[in-house]
Amino acid sequence: MVRKIEGGPDVLFIDRHLIHEVTSPVAFLGLKSRGIKVLYPNRTFATADHNTPTINQHLPVADPLSANQLKALESNSNEYGISYWGLGHQKNGIVHVVGPEYGITQPGATIVCGDSHTSTHGAFGAIAFGIGTSEVEMVLATQCIMQPKPKKMRININGKLGMGVTPKDVALFIISQLTTSGATGYFVEYAGDVFENMSMEGRMTVCNLSIEMGARGGMIAPDETTINYVKGREFTPKGEAWDKALAYYKTLKTDADAVFDKELTFDGAAIEPMITYGTNPGMGMGISHDIPDAAHVEGGAATYAKSLGYMGFHEGETMVGKPVDFVFVGSCTNGRIEDFRAFTSLVKGKHKADNVTAWLVPGSHIVEAQIKEEGLLDILTEAGFELRQPGCSACLAMNDDKVPAGKYAVSTSNRNFEGRQGPGSRTMLASPLVAAAAAVTGKVTDPRTLIEELV
Amino acid sequence: MNHKQQIMAYDKFNILRSTAVPLPIENIDTDQIIPARFLKATERVGFGDNLFRDWRYNPDNTPKKDFVLNNPVFSGKILVGGKNFGSGSSREHAAWAIYDYGFRCVVSSFFADIFRGNCLNIGVLPVQVSPEFAEKIFAAIFADPKTEIEVNLSAQTITLLATGEKETFDINSYKKNNMLNGFDDIDYLQSIKPEIEEFAANLPL
């Protein structure tokens, strides 16, 4: 913190700033109109992801508006001396996937990006959160933003996760308990052996979804798992600097006597594979449950009815057996190699259902290469699936990957808002395993029934 | 605040007296306020045309008659939304669209964090009221769409002028000063640049 303003926000110094094509152009315009430079260009990294096609990336981008926005990011990055990883660049990919992959994400760092899923980086014990374009301009100009201090919440989950229960299910479970606004105003720490035993990728999935319950950020204390992940990556400190960094990382623990404004505890063993039935991520439930009655849901009955009406669902129905038209695996939530391993493990030896269009979109070129090297692509191809090229894709459907109006998608992404995956699209959020079960059966299916078949 | 401000970034805000547009739906996310496919501009122009695009227009671009922005009975510079307004994506375009359409104030019983901050940064005043007062406001507008609401930033009050019922609202003194004067944060941060550079030079890592 650079300065505390009496009766106002704190001035917070930003160690790492990630930018993409959608939320940065107006910030650069602001710099130009004020005639100011980027203060520390080596602290900002640019990648194109939101608006990029996921096929034929070697060809010019067909949509002129998208092409223009991508060009703006490239020319702004070049003009101000910012590292730019555009389409075709080996390091191009989803901002919250490539940041950690290249070691830009480090424990204890302050990290911001004009994207609400910047909370992802909290998995490393970083203070990471999404900002608006005015703030992007502030960071470019002064490497600082002005933020009020958030309240602190700790969510403890202990116990052994059941078969077929993934980090995505843990996150969707938490959000279903807190609602889509239950953590607004808070930074959340996730604690307990469920998170301690999670891989870095799983932790990223959990922290990524913090914003879906309103929390600006979520974090997990760095441990050996974190350090093993960070060590030796391109932008990770080396040599003596690494020793110094390591000593610092080891201090990043919550004090034993720390007091939180709110503390919640859940039993990990009670969590099921989850699925959403409504139009915000808080409207989720265990896949074996029935859609709740309005009387049992927080909030107004009219809003609830509007939501179920949009989805074409009714109170008291089971989700299992509902038809599925599209399956999307990818995004900053579930576009990493472990997600594709999970998906592949379940579709192996089966075949994609004829009624399903499946979009498998890796989060980066590293993930894409791993899918090929590990032989997953062969299994997927055998099962009737194709792999696309990295990008945000159908998570927000800014490119051509749009789910048509009225169609149902089981999606590993992060938002089931009305029209999120295309105007009129209907999204059910779930894990890569639930997505796989839907992809091979053509309907909402409890993945545990298929795992049992395999066993 | 004693720093020198260079730029008046947006209109000054002091007292706003206006009719209001009611949108009593909870959890209105920024994807509804401005869908992602309309985020492709590289300049901050024209976003108001696509405010609530998919609630406001049919797929063939004809207006949806039952949506409040298409109902000539309701108008004004104040938008009154349901609880948890502005959740989801950090897109500042949502606040731009609200401003560009002509709103200068959004009232709700609860705001999402990033959206609230974005509004404050561009000159739209987010006014958080109690759930009870939000209900009173909705009832007053539906009973008489011509009813006027006064938002007084200096006094931090929101008043239903017909009955005089009022509530106070919170805003930190720094942001209040910015809104009253049309200032933004960049000039402030620029003014403390030596302090920032010294901080950067002494970072532990």
C-alpha cells in the first residue's frame, strides 16, 4: 500500500497487470488524451483471448470489429513497450491460464486485470482481483489503483471428497450455499484439507469462481504445492532472487489467531457433483437433487420464476435426463490440462452422442500441446470429439462460438446468465466430468453412474 | 482533498431531481446490462443503444413492448434496480451504457462491488438504500410514474418528493468530492507519482 486516504480508499501498488483486447482500448485512449506514458511497461502483459476465433487462427480474423479490437491491443502494446502475446504467438491463450503458466503469477503479488476472473490468481496466495477500464488506465499510468479495504471471510472445508467430485463441484457447492451475492464486499480465504490436498489447477478453479458469489478475490495460502508449481517458470525469480522470494512466500500464512468478519465451515464429504438449473451461478445443486421450490430459495419469487422460465425448467423437477444440445469444455475456469484429463477419462471407449455439438477449447497452447503429448487427443478423436484452438470461446460467446437461442449447453465455464453463451442460450454449469457424461449420453447424466460402469 | 485536478472527467454531480425508471428484478448482471457481443468497440461511444439489449429488443431488433425502457410512461435520469445490481463481469461498458443512455444515478438495495466502483469512476452515482426504502420507491413509481425523486449528494440523501420520505446513503468522502467536482482518480494518482516511484524502488522483491 502506497498511501492511505483519510475517509477514502487506499492507494494500492500493483505488481503485475494483465490486459486483453476488450477492456483495454479505452484505457489507452485515455492515456493518449492526457498525454501520459505507461509508468512501468514491464509490469503489464497483454494477451488476446476474449474475442479470438478458436479455429483457423492462422487466417485473418473474419469479423471486422473483432479484428479491429485485436489490432488495437497489438498497436497499443507496441507503442507503449508492453509484452504482447497475440494470435499465433506461442504464449497466446486465456489471460488467467497463461499468467500462471509463465510464472507471471506469484505468491504475495498484487495482480489485477480488466476481467472479473482475475480472482483465479489468488490460488497462489496472490492478492488478485478484477478491475474496470478506468482502473486499467490508472494502472497503466501510475501502477496503482484506489481500493477500499475489503472485509475478510474464511471458508473451511475438510473431509474426503466423494467419487466424481472435482474442484468445480466444490466451488459450485460453496456458491450455492452463499448465493450469487453472499460474499460481496469480502475477500475470501479457502482453508482446510480439501484445498490443501488440491492441485494448483484445482485451486485456480475454486479461486476463479470467487467472483460468482460476489467476492472480488479468493485466496489459498501458499504451500509446497504452490512453490513446486511456481519454481522454474519463465517469469519466476531465479538464483539468489528465488531464494529471497522463497523466504518471502513462506511468510504468507494467515496468523493462527486471525479474526475474520465471517467464517463458514462445510463438510467436504457431503458435496456431490453439481449442476446449475437457473440463470446465476448460485442456482446450483447436487445433480441427484430436484429443482427447489421458490419458498426454499433466497430472494424474490418473481425473479426466481423469471429465471426458471428462461431455462424452461420447473420447480421440483429432476435435472437428470434433461436433453443437452451443446457441451463446452474450456474457459479460465476449466480450460487446463487436468480438466481435459478428467473429461477424457470418462469419454474413453465411448462415443459422443449424435445430438450433441461439443466444443473442446484448451486455455493455452501449453494445454493444447499437453493434450496431444499425453495421447488424450487420440482418445478424444476415437470418441468422436475435435479439439479447437485456445481462447475464451463459448464462455462469453464474443467470437463465433455461440450456442443458438433456446438450446441447452452443459458448460464448464463460469456463468449461466441469460444469453451468456449466445442470445437466448440456456446454460447449465458443471464440472468436466458432468460435461463428459452429458457429451456421451446426450442428456444430463450423473457421471458417477458412468464411473461405476467403468469400475 | 488538496491535490490539483487537471481534468473534469465527467459532469459534476450535486442535486439530481428526476422521475425514475423501475426495474424490480434481482441479480441483474452486467451481461444483461450490455451483452458481450456489444463490447467490440475501441472507443467509448454508442453503448446506450445496446443497454439491456436482449431484454429490450427481439432477435429481429423490434422493441419488446413489455420491457420498461420501451414503455413511454417511464423515463428519467434515475434507474431503480432490484437487489444485487451489476453482478458478474467487470466490464465498465455496463456503466458506460447506463451513462450513455442518460442515467446519472442507479438506486438499489445492494450493489455488486466492481460495478459500484466502475459507476463511481465514470460519474454515475450508485445509491444504496434499505430494502424497505427500495420497496417504497418502486411502489411510488408504479403508483405514479411522474413522481419525482431527489438525490442530494452533498447531503447524502435520497427523497421521495411527493411524501418527503427520505433516507441517507453512504459514500466515502474522497469519491464524494470527486463526484461533486467531476474529478477522476488519475490526476490524484499522478499528483503522488514521486511517492509511487519511491515505493516501487523499495519493493522487497
